[in-house]
Amino acid sequence: MTASELWRHSDPEGTQMWKFLQHVNSKYGLSLAGYPDLYKWSVDNVADFWGDVWHFASIKASKPFNQVLPPDAPMFPRPDFFAGARLNFAENLLFPANANVDENAVAVITATEDDSALAETTWAELRDQVRRCSNALRAAGVKENSVVAGFVANHVQALVALLSAATLGAIWTGISPDNGVSAVLDRLVQIRPQVLFSDNATLYNGKEWSGKAKTVEIVEALKQHGLETVVIIKGLPHFETGLDEFRAKGVNAEEYEAFLSSSPKDEPLVFSQLPPSHPLYVLYSSGTTGLPKAIVHTAAGTLLQHKKELFLHCSLSPASRMLYFTTTSWMMHHWSVSALSCGSSLVLYSGSPFKPHGFLSLPILLSSLQVTHFGTSAAYLTALEANNITPISSPEHHLDLSRLEAIYSTASPLPPSTFSFVYKAFPSHVNLASITGGTDIISLFGAPCPLLPVKAGEIQCAGLGMAIAVMDSSSSSTSPQLVSHPGEEGDLVCLKPFPCQPLTFFGPDGQEKYRSAYFERFGVGVWHHGDFVKIPDPSTGGLVMLGRSDGVLKPAGVRFGSAEIYNVLTRHFAGEVEEAVCVGRRRERDRDETVCLFVVMSEGREFGEGVRKRIAEGVRRELSARHVPGVIEEAGGGVPKTGNGKK
């Protein structure tokens, strides 16, 4: 490794990514030498690439596709990938074609803050639960294109409901129980679910919370918009289910186990065979303007993209076990459960990452459950760094993290200092991957790669088949221009179609909302993702995330991302500043933009003129005088966040 590198794979030629590269070389008579060559081929030959991934990753289909992509297909309207094929998303997860899965092996472990409440589910048990749940849903009137919603935590019952909806060709949408009633109704009223799964109670931050009052209010409102059935999951057995109160609202109400038991024992598991573009999931935009937009994702697009990322980029196999710290609202939940399609097992965790063993709570779980792939947020890793928590050298706990192969970080840019810290806190053989994508594509633009090194502050590569580029932010929709030089900052765009493009936005004017969201800024031929980035060396493909485009700061004409300010705070003020938000202010009377930094002080710390001056001096020293915020104040009410925890 060079001095700038933090990691290289010990056996890159043993990975599925390398085997896929050799497959492409053999099939097409090429001499691709490494990932940069493979990536270039994948974006220059979009149809050939995605067709090869379909077969190499073993997508299970009852009918083959006629063509991968129409010739000269545009990005908008969304082209029809894999026309003619018939398949089922849930079948590909429950019976993965490229994995020899022992039906008696553990498929799912459900974990909470209560160490004594671990629950294991084998592949055979998971399949049978989906059989019973899907048949019960069918008996309740659910069919293709019906909407099934979950107001649920991250546990096996939520996974069974998701897979059961997909089995029937119904559309699944998940919302975490930490959302308020208004946030839930803003989303669900739009899509009119026929069935709602809900937890009776949840455990979070050491406290037990009843969900009944919120669910009653939600059910009462949704009854006016087509809700017929409510299924209550006993997340905490000693809390009441409230079935009679739900029935009084005019809906059918059943406890989860009773609902599954209503399915006859001899009724088989039948997977509806559906077109590739059949709707699978609805996820939601952050809702910064108006109601959250309901984004519809397709079955084959989601499956193929996830399997490309998990099988090739992440090297998942039946020997792997993934724990992604996520709620059911976040797209990383949908991404992580697709690990089943590789024959991998899942740890579904709900609760605080800092209970019951403080900062070591999740590392203890990683050790005890022998997790190989761990996903989290950048905020979690920076919290470990700020408190100098190094799990591999914990004096209180002798943790075995030898099986840990990868740590994935997303939701916000990972500071360069945290990259280096992770390699002190966790085993040095771990592939630390800062990744980026989003709800909009239910997957990644920037991905891990076993054939490339990890460098501090960089995302390893653009994902195969994702023709990303950096657009000059000052260019127009009628004349979009890419940046002139490598390393120049600009807007993240994608220039060629990809299967996990949304199908549409749910509801009236869905296509127009879709076009406006992604194809208005730089025209209908360019997907505008809304991230501010740079690509220092296009030959290697490493990305540096600088924040959201709508969070780009431009005082005195100098453009920079809010992440640059956050990096300084993480590096030099981690013990004092718990959280911060950096925004630009430009009122009608202002001649220029003012950068405003609002900080939340750590417990026991006070904000004052001394802190303000030291932050300003630190930013000036680390960045430049032009980067110094014009306003540095305390955020007395905390930092506002979306339902997915983003600032």
C-alpha cells in the first residue's frame, strides 16, 4: 500500500468482482486489466453489462427477457428494462439461485437492546412464515398492485410482511414507529394502503413505548382512505394489542400470529410471476417542500441493482452475515434485506446504538453474532471517534471481530479523520466503505470495491453500470456542461439509463413530478441527483462527497460544501460540539450569501464567545478565511432532521 492508502484486499483475485471481470474478458475477447477498465466497459456497453449481471448473479425468472434495453433508450421516460421476463422479487430472496442454502441454517436474527430477547429464524421457518402470511393476505383481499404498509420496527415480522406483499405482487411501504402521526399520514394517505402492520410497542433507549395511541389515530384516518385490515405485532408481549379499539374504527384487526395461523397448513407458497417493471416498494423523499413525494421502485430494477452491489461490490455469500443499523423507513433497510438473495443471513436490529452497553453496544453484538458486514451512519462512526472508543482494544470486553470483513458508512460524508480512526478502532483487514446513493435510486452511485484501495475521505468507486459525471453547477438545462478539469467540484449526475430508476411517483401527475425532480435541472437526458461532489482522479473513480447541492455554500463567489465545515468540527471540536448544521442565508436585501453555523454543545459544555472564536479560527486555519461562517451560534432547539435522520 502507498502512504495515502488505508486498505487493500488481501486476495482480490478470489473475489466475485474479479471473476466477473474475467467472465467479461472471456465472453467478449477483451483484456480488461482492473476495475477502471471494467467500469468503463460497463457504462460504454449498458445493455450488454446489465444482461451479463442478470446471468452472472443468477436472477431467478420463470420466463427469460427478450431484450435488456430498447436501442437508444432515453433516461426519461424511464425505459423498460428486461422486457418479456417474468419473475418474483421475494422468490429470489427466499430461494436464491446462486447460493447453496441449508434450510435449517439461520437466515435471520432479530435483536434489540434486550440481550436476552435474541430470536433466530431458519430459512425453512422464514419461508413457511411467508407462505402463511402471504396466503392470509390473499384471503384478506390483497392482490397485485394492492398497497401493504408497515408502521414497524426492524424485526423478522416486518421482513415477513414485506416478502409476503412481494410474493403476491402487492406494493410494500415501511415507516418506522419513531415517526409521529402527521408524518405517517402525510405519506400513507397518498398511497391508500389496504393492510397495515403495526407494532403494539417498542423498546428504545432503555424505555418501553406503547404504540397503540398513535396507531389508533393512524387507523382512524386511513379508514377514510381504503384501509381494511390491521395486523398488530406483539413487539413487547406484556403490552396490550388494542384489537377491540381498532375493530371499533370499522376495520378488521388481528394479532400477527393469529393472522398467520389463519392460513391452511396445506396451502402452498405461490409466487406471482410479474413483469420486471412491476412496482415493489414505495419510499419517500425528504419532504422539504410540500408533502413527501412517494417514489415507486420496480421489482427487477431493485433486485438486480442490489444483487450487483451486494454480490459483486460487497462480496456477500452464504458465509456472510449482515447487520445494517437502520430503521424500516430508510432505503438501507431495503438494501440490506436483499442480502438474502446472496444466501447471506441478516441481523435485524431495532433500538438505540448506545444501549445497553454504551458506545460498545453494537460492537458487542457484532462480536457475539459473528457479523461479517456492518452498516451504519457516518454520525455513529464520528461519535465513536469523538469519544475515542476503540472496540478492538476495549479493556472491559474481549471482543472477537475477526470475522468482520466490511464496515459501510452512509447518510452523510465520512470525514477523512474518521476513516483513519476506524482503522485504529476496528481490525485493519476491514474494507471501510463510505457509500452514497439514496432513496431516489434505492441503491448506490458510489460503492465499495474489492479491487481498489481505500483512501481517507474518498468513496472507492462509481458502481458498475452507473454512468456518473460531475456537471458544472453554473450551466443551464438547455446547455449542460461537464466540469472542465478532474477534481473540479460540481453536481453529481448520471448520463445513461439504469434499471433502478424509479418507475414513477405515486398518484396524480406522477410522471411530471418525476421529471421535475430529476430531469429539470440539466434537461431530460441527464439525471440530476442533488449531491455536490468531485472526482479527483477519473482513472480510478474515487468520489469525494461535499454535501447536498441545495446545501452548497457560496459566500463571495467561493463554492464549497457544508461537509468541509463539518470535517473541521469533527477533527478539532469533537469533544465539545455534539452536532451542527451549516447553511447559507441570502435575503432579498443581502448582496452576498452568509454562511451560518449552528452548533449543539456536548453535555456539560457551554457555548460562548470563546467557542465561537475558536471555531472561526479553526475553520480559517484548516480551510481559508472565505470559509469562516459569518454567523456561529448555538442551536438551542437542536438540529432539525428528516424522518431518515438527515439534517
